[in-house]
Amino acid sequence: SGAASAARSFGAMQSAVFLALQHSGRRRGEPEEPPRGRMKRTIIKDWKTRLSYFLQNSSNSTKLKSKKAGKQRAYFRPSPEEARLWSEAFDELLANKYGLAAFRAFLKSEFCEENIEFWLACEDFKKTKSPQKLTVKAKKIYNDFIEKEAPKEINIDFQTKNMIAQSIQEATHTCFSAAQKRVYSLMENNSYPRFLESEFYQELCKKTPITRAAQGT
């Protein structure tokens, strides 16, 4: 019938429009990018976004702390040789500002950034000199990372949590030592090897930069 014929024509037109839109992003004769290639570019793009965030925060923090001295530090993309040094030891990675930011971005992609945030909080805590500030920071670290259902709860045993709960009442610089060692070990043995195998780290070790946008400002 006429109605059926019209419906078939409309369906054919829809299909043609769909195919035209699907191929409009490519030049004629240009092969479609393999799924793995698209996935790799997406992964690198996500890494750049996270890394830019952590580098920007590190840069702003340093600028604020060093404003009186009139110093401002920028974090630039490391050379391939510098990046390769990070594979020699976990401490080499953590000691490098760009490397630390890159590792934080990696942990964020694995939804376990609370580990490095806790480790950094402990490093800051150990440098605190004022007894009053020490107690305040100890309670904040406990509330953020240790207590049950804390917003950034880390994976440590119940006994260690209890020891911390008791020790922060009269806080000392060793309150979180056992927990920090545990988290450090977890990162070194699990996340760190995966970071070294990641697409992003492999790109940093190559001669060709990912993009200028990946550089610190």
C-alpha cells in the first residue's frame, strides 16, 4: 500500500542520515580508528585533566608559602630521563613534585586516592611543632581517614585503628606511624607497579610529549 511504501522510504532516509553522521567526522577513504587507539587517547586525556588539577593545586600552595620570599616555582613536564628515574624506587617518585602529582592522578583513576592523601597528611603532621596544632591535626586526620565510615577511610586493621583512637588524646608525632607504614607498603607493592605499567607513565618516558597542555604552569 501507499502507507507502507512511505514508511519504508522514511526508514531508508533515516538510515542514510545516520550513516552520513557516523562518517562525517572522517575524511573520505580515511580508516576508522581502532577501538584500542580511541581508548588510549581517552585514557591519556583523562590523565591530563587530573594531573593538571594536582599540579595547579601544588603550584598554588607553593606560591602561597613562598610569597614572602618572593619565589614562585613551576612544575614542568619532566624529561624522559627524569621520568625513568621514578621506576628505580618508590621514594624517587614521591620526592618529585610532578611525579607525586602524576601518581595522585593515577590513584584517583583507580578510586584509591585516599592512600596518598593520608600519607601526605601524615608527612605534614610529623612536621608540626606546636602541641596545640598537633592535637587539632591528629583529630582531623582521624576523622577524615581512620574512624569507621570516614569520608576517606583507609584500609587498616581494627587494632591499629583502636591504638590511634587512644593515642590522639595526647597526640605525639608517632600517632599515625604504624598506619602510615601500612599504607606506604600497600602503595609500593600494589599501586606503584601498576603506575609504572600505565599508558600515561609510558608516554612520559618517551621522547615525544603528550601535549603542551600536560606541562605545569
